[in-house]
Amino acid sequence: MYMKRLNIKDYYKNMGTLIDIEHPLDYASYHHPDSINIPYEKLLLNYKALLNKDEKYFIVCSKGTKSRKAVSILEFYGYDVTQMSYE
């Protein structure tokens, strides 16, 4: 399966909800101003209540490891998700 991955600058061309999955303390120290914080574990445990399959989501984390895993799982369940990077 091909995973979509975009640079954070491309987010503005594609518009959707930008979700930063970092721990709240890490999110507080650095995040994109248009992002919302849903920590990785919370997102994976509650994705059905937090996400809508009719919307587009962009998932970002500092190193890309957790966002790659989250995108892979959410794509499997039919969500329109794209991995983002801060680079």
C-alpha cells in the first residue's frame, strides 16, 4: 500500500485537519499553529469517536515514526489520512 506523505508547507494546498500526535508537553514546546493535539495513544484508542471518515486528516509528529504508524493503521480502517513532516 502506498502511503501519502507531504511536507508541512503542502498542507495549505490540500486543507484538512492537521493533527499533531506528540505528547502534550512536546506539543506545547513546538507545533504548527493550525494543528490540534491528539496524542498518539489517544488517537489510536479513540479514532472512531475522534475522526470522521468524510473528512481529510494530516498526521504529524516530530520524527515521523509515530505518524507513519498512525497513518498506516487509520488508512487500513478507511480514513483519508496523509503523513506530514515538519521539514
